[in-house]
Amino acid sequence: NGFGSLRYEDQAKIKEKTGGTASVGNGQSVSVDVSVEYAKSNRSTCKGCFTTIDKDLLRIGCLVDAEGEEMKWAQGGKKQAWHHPACFKQRREELKIEPGLTGDMLNG
């Protein structure tokens, strides 16, 4: 999966920020709409702190409902909401991200 392609230090940050470990624990696979990647540009904005996510920094995204003008580019009524890892951790409950989510379950 994409998680394994991240630098080791970034894998450790994701594990810390998602509150998980590198294993699923009970062997179950969980379908989540969460992605992790290095920012391809400096055009994305963190939906937690509303500051720019600089190019090549780690970012975590989750699919959220699109509204209004966003519907033009939304796929299936959803859009990607990017976050800094720390901001993602703070908004985890609000975003309804499962507590059992671990780093190796992330897409990207």
C-alpha cells in the first residue's frame, strides 16, 4: 500500500498523529476514505488551521461532503479535505474517523 512508500520518519509521524500503530491488531480490514501523501504543490489549504500546506510536506486527506460551488469539481458529492497531521488528529472525532484507524490502513 502507499503507507509503505513513505519515509520512515513520516510513517512514525502518521502512526503518532492517527493514534495508531503499524498493525490492524485484529486482522480486520477497514474501508476508510482517508489518504496520506506528500503535498504536490503549495496550493492546498489545511482545513484544520486554514494555513497553506507547503510542497513536499506530509498531508492527510479525507473525503467530506461538498457544498455550493465545490460541487463543480466534487466526485460523487465528495471532496478531499487536506490537513496537517496534527490538525487531522485534532479534528479526528469531528470528521468521524474511526478510532481503530492505523497508519497501514491509509490510502495513498
